[in-house]
Amino acid sequence: MSLTKAGLRKAYFSKRAELGLQDMHRLSAHMLAHLEQIVLPEGNVLLSYKPIAKRNEVPVQFFEEALIEINNHLQVCYPRTQMADNSMEAILETDDTEWKLSQYGVEEPQNGPIVQPAEIDIVFVPLLAFDQRGYRVGYGKGFYDRFLQRCRPDIISIGLSWYEPVQAIEDINANDVPLKYCITPHTLYAF
């Protein structure tokens, strides 16, 4: 298997396709136990995302619910992408939030207050694969890396992965932002 982003993307899309629903529920339960090991800030704003079920993404909503149980004042926002410049903004979910599928099949909020990157305390970062240094392979557009560069240095960025890390992604560049943590079914990785 190639350890380039393109090679890992192809390999991990294929691996994910083999996961069944029961496997994902079992693996998620193990992962939730690792979330409790992270010392989280007193902050009140989480940037999460809506998982793409057909891509067998980790059901991040279970992790959101676990954090809300710990901090019932937690506000959850979700990304809304801007295709014109491959940027992203965080939209606070409210009772009036309307949702729409993006051109990539991601459910995104269409309305709601914009949350500035400096206001976010914790972010769940989607990924396909990651390496032992905390770098990740996403879907290839760089939305999260650009957004994380605008966040505070102390933001807690957490990846959720069905699989253990590869040794090193070969084509990391200066725009890639490493995670602070990654949770797998077997381990909590801190970087």
C-alpha cells in the first residue's frame, strides 16, 4: 500500500466498505471509552460534523452526546463549506437550523449564527487514515486544515478512526495541521 495521501485514501475507502453495521457499533463503544481519557478544557463550543453513512464514517453523534453529558452547556456547531474558495465556516446549530446535502454528500447547516474559529474549544476532525505523528488523510480538499490554521493554538482537535495509524504519510506539506488526539477502537493517541 502506498503511504501517499492518494494511496491511503484509496486503500481506506476500500477497507471501510468492508465494515458492517454491527462491527461499527461494537468498535464505536470501544472508542467512546477512550474519549473519557482526554482532559478537556472548560470550553463550551464543539465543532463536529455529520457523518456520511454510505462511507461508513465513525458515527460522531455518539461522541457529541458523550461530551454533552459531561458538559450540558456545550454548544455544537457544524461546518458549512464554500466551494468557491475551498473554505469552511462553523455554524451554530439551533432549533431553526435547516440542513442540505452539499455536492459531496455531506449534510450541512444552511442557516444559523456563524461561530468564529477563535471561539471553538474542541473539534472533531473527519479522516480516512492518520499517521503516528498526528497527520491525517481527509477527502482531499483541505477544508479542515485551512480552518484549523485559523483556530487558537490550544484547540483540542480529535480524529476518530476505525483503524490504527500508518507509520508516516509520505506527502505531508506545510499546510497540513496535525491532530492533538486520535481515537481508535484500541488506543487513544496523543500527539
